[in-house]
Amino acid sequence: MLKGRINKIPVAVGAGLLLFALLGSSILAVKMTGLLDQWTGNGQTQSQFKLTPKQEKSEVLPLVSLPPQARASKLEAIASGSKSLDQQRARYLLASDLIEQKQGEKALKWLEGLDTEYSVLASQISVKRAQAYELMGDKAKAEAAWNAILTNHPTQPVAAEALYALGESNPEYWNQAIAKFPSHPSTHEIIRQRLSKNPKQSALLLVLAKSNPEGQGMGAIRERLVNEFAAQLKPEDWEAIAFGYWETMEYERAAQAYAKAPRTPLTAYRVGRGYQLRGKRIEAKAAYQQLLRDFPDAKETGLGLRRLASLSKSDEAMQYLDLAIKKFPDEAAEALLTKANILEAKGSATSASDARKSVLTQYKTSDAAAEYRWKIAKTMAAARKYKEAWQWAQPITTNNPDSPLAPEAAFWVGRWAAQMGRPKDATAAFEHVLAHYPESFYAWRSAHSLGWNVGDFTTVRDLKPEIVSPQVRPTPPTGSAALKELYQLGQNQSAWTLWQAEFKNRLKPTVAEQFTDGLINLGIGRHQIGINKIWYLSLRDTPEERSQWKDLRQEPAYWQALFPLPFLESIISWSGQRQLNPFLVAGLIRQESRFEPKIRSVAGAKGLMQVMPGTGTWIAEKIQLKDYNLENPDDNIKLGTWYLDHTHQEYSNNSLLAVASYNAGPGNVSKWISKYGFNDPDAFIEMIPFGETKGYVESVFANYWNYLRIYNPEIAQSLAKYSPAQSVVSRQ
């Protein structure tokens, strides 16, 4: 076995995770590709988000992705030229690179007078100047430079860096930093140093808990607050602590903290849900009942009633379900289906049938109606009644276009039409998937069915698609002008530091703020957090937020952020040596680790491709590799691609079986082949009995397809004919 189970949802994923738990288990029906809802526009709507920079003729921005040594000579030529925005950018990048290389004196040359010319980064230039003097060992000039920042930029976040530097000799400066810039990383370092000397400072612990819930070691900070200072905490303090627990999926602790937070429908619901997610049925039921008493009309109560029903015996459950049906239209369809199941178990088949018919008539646009239709359709298909299956599934594509089941249903409508000898209907269905659900696994299957050169399970490993990465970074949709400029210049750490000070709305970020937060996290290599922050935007539920999210989906930068390509050089190199499609390798890595080099599963699998240590030793012996580190990206990809090649060889280069074996092991795959046969790979996937493996296979190939449509011009241009807003590389 190559790997063990790994948490596919990150420890801290931003505000979206809060909505994930609020919305509940229906979200788990999503095939975990990193996508939830489907794009439904026609590509003609004007987006309110403009992430692609204006088409300026910049010589500097395309150099941002290059290593310092590779871009130095070109930057020097531009920096020595006539005055322009490019010249200012080149000077700043050269100075930043030199400071990283600890060459302060050379950096000062490029910084001289730059702050007056390059005003957007004037405060950042002042920091670079102070850092250069420090590298030179000139304490007097460094101190003067830090003081100049306090004089010229007293309210800018860079002042926190100056206060930190000056406070090493005068503690009063550190007091000012804590008071004025509580969320700045320099302030957090000050707090940690003070806590190391005197841990009994609840006020400082609270600053960290409120302003840095995702920071390293914050679990221990929250534990100390709860265990040592509970009597001193106010309700709003408990809410911040609960938020941190919820973000890190410590649901029972979150429930306990939310019980002491300000009483709102949301906090009351999370008390119940937190207990329920940890199997505390009695506590969960009591909390939901309290929610019903305190907030009888809140939307959270409607979902709470369905949760209550799931924790209750049938007669009591029916009462809660009836109340949900009567008072909460958004929950009525799901409640009716649950009620139908209870009635059927009690022998009331007619009443159960009536309840299900109500779902299809009164709530035909609900996800519950789609789920019921799809269940019947699959039953009919299993009995080879393709016409009946088609008739049950086809309305999902029109009545339930935003259901997670819609792309799957549309694809199989096409497959069943083909099996009934209706090729025109089949083609129309496949084109419908490409037009409306271009990011889905079923879009790939539809593209293949239409004859596109996208690979099939037996050919995909051998494809060598062209890869075109964007030359210029997008502009974050929010934040200061300095933040946007730093991000475009690839100054990832500086952008992240500035964003920590600017990002005030952590508990309830706007769509623009959450997307920006995702971009900034991706920039500093926190790929898991960044990807998931962006993905969880799909769970926004107000009309305005969903409209903003759909606008974002029209931007190439959204998809490039959701499907980034870090470690591309190693992926291309080792994929080439193993004769593997690099996009297939990238898709597998994205599913396994979200590109986190040091991630470790519960079973002990390590790194990007989640290689078990024992498997790593076995592979290393095979390839005579004496020295390796599974947390090193290149080493991990070297070993993981060898194993992926090995699983392909075991199954005659069938990538479906190879990927399934990578997840579930060859023994299970062999059993499934023997039991179900393998005449139809799409049908085989539907019959995989391990829900995790079925989702894993679909996710890996959906990832593959998204990398192909995003970074391969040929496929992007073909797809643009059906879904213009999804054309990505063709619009660079």
C-alpha cells in the first residue's frame, strides 16, 4: 500500500469551512474535486472582478516567476534605463533580491531616491532601506531609518516592523505595536516573546486567538485560555475561541465554547452540530431543542429540525420533520424524503410514495428531488431499462441545474441515449455538460465521448500536452494598492505580512477578501489553505455573494488559483522519465496533499504524493536510491511517480485501475474486477464499493481535466466554443 487515509479537508481553510458544517452532510455528495456548484452563465456577463492586469507592455512582470539569479541581468538593464514604472519595479526587485542575498550595500544603490518616484511602495521601500543598513551592521543608520518610518508612515502597517526593531532596546515601542497593530506578524512575534517570559498574560493570549486563529501553535493558545483563564473571558472572547476550534475541526470544543458565546441562531446551531459531529447525541439533541425554543423562526432552526429528527426515534422524528416541512420551505424537500423513509420502514408504503411524489411536484427544483430522481434512474439503468433511466434523469438537467448531481446525470443521459440508438440526443447531452459544467469530471468524459483528444483511461498516461502558464500574476480584488503591487511583483512574504495587518474581517470575510486571502496563502506556499479558502467560496448562500462568486468564476485567475501548479519543474521532469502525463501526476498530487510537502496522513503517509515510509524504502531499493527525504518535494515526486508507473504496469496501462490501486491497493481492485467485470469503465466507477476510492478516482481525473483545460491552449480554445467564460489560457 502506498498510502493511508488522509484528511482531504485542511486543518484551517477559512470562513468557508464554517458554512460547510452549517450546511451539513448534503455537501458530502460532492465528488471532492474542489468544486461544488456549476457555472450557469453564458460567458457574456460582465464580471465585477477584474483580476487580469491591464494589457500594459511590461518587461518586468513576466520576470517575476524567475529565480533571482536568472532575472538579475535583465532587471539591471531595465533599472538602468529611463524613468518608468518598469524601471521602478526593476529597482525594487533588484534591491529585494540583494537583501535576501544579504548584500545590503548593493541594495541601497537601487533604493536611492526610489521612495519619491515609486510612491505606491514608498513605505515598503523605507523598510528595505532599514533592512539594508542592518545587514551592513550600521546600527545608527538603521535606527534612523526605522525612526523615519514612524515619522513618515505612522499609521501604515510597516510601522509595526519599525516598532518591533526599535523595541528591542526600548520596550515602550513594543507596547505601541500591540496597541496599534494587533494583527501584524511582527506584533505576534512580540507577544510570543513576552509570553515565553511570562505565560500568565490572558490579554496577550486573546490578541493571538482573535487575530491569528490559523497560526502555528494556536491550538495550545486556545487551550490555555480555556483551562487557565475561563473566568476572565467575555462572551465575545468565547466566540473567537469557538471560531478557532471550528476552523480546526475540533467540534466538541467548539460546541462548548459556542455555548458561552453571544447567543445567536448561528452560534446556537453550532453548539448542537459540534456535539453531533463528535457523536455526543444527548448533548446535541438538547442543544437543537434549545435552538428551537430560542429561535423558532431562524433559518438555522430549519436545518436544526432535520438534525433533531436524525437523533430521534421515528414518532418524535416525524414531529420535527412535519414542523420543518410546514415552516421552512428550504428544508421541506429533504424533510419529506426523510419522512418517506420512516413511513416506509413503518409499513406505510402508500404514504411514503405520496411524500416522494410531493418532492417531485411541489419541490421539483430542490436538491432532494434531484437525489431521488437520480436514485431511481440508477436503479433502472442497473436493470438495463435505459429508456426509463433516461426519463428519470433527464429532468435533473433542466429542473436542478445547480445540483451537484446535474453534471453526472447529464452525462449519463447522453450515455443512455447512445445505448438506445439516439446519437443526436447523446451528442446534445455531452455538449450540455461541456457548456454548463466544464470543470466537472463528467466534462472530461463528455469531451472524450465527443472525440476530443483528451485521453481515455487506456491512453491518458501517454499524452504529453502542451503546458502554458500565465506570464503575469493577477491583481487581488481587494486590499491596498501596495498589497496588489507587492503580489504582482511576486513579493510573497511582504504581501502576506501586509495582508495580515489589513485583513480585519476574518470571521465574516467578503467574497473578495476570502479570494484574496486564498491568493496570498498560495503565494507563500500554504497551498492547502489557499486552495480550500477559494473552494469554499462555492458555499456562500446569499444571492449577492453567490453572484459575486459566479463573477469570480469567469476570471482565469480563479481557476488558476483553484488548480495551481507548484513544483512544476519536478512534475515535468519525473513525469517525463516515468512516461506519465504530467497533468495526471499534478491531478493526483492535488488530491493527495493539496501540494503540501510536509503533510502526513493518520496512517503515516508523507509528502506530496503521500508515500508510506515502507513503500518509500521498497522503491528506493528498486531504483538504488540511497539518500532521500519524503518531505523533499523532488524526492517525493521521484518515488511517487515510480509507484504510479508501477501501478500502471500492473494493469496494462489502464489509468483508472492504476489510480484506484494507488488509493485502495491492488488487492481491492482485483476483487472489484472479479465481482463487477470491466467492460464499461464508467459503469465500473459507479460500482466501486469504497466511497472514498470512488470519489478519489473521479477527483484525480477531474483534476487532470481541469489542468488540461486551464493550461493547454488547444483544449481551452475547443472548450471556449461551448463555454466562453471558461476559456483560460487562450485569453492570456
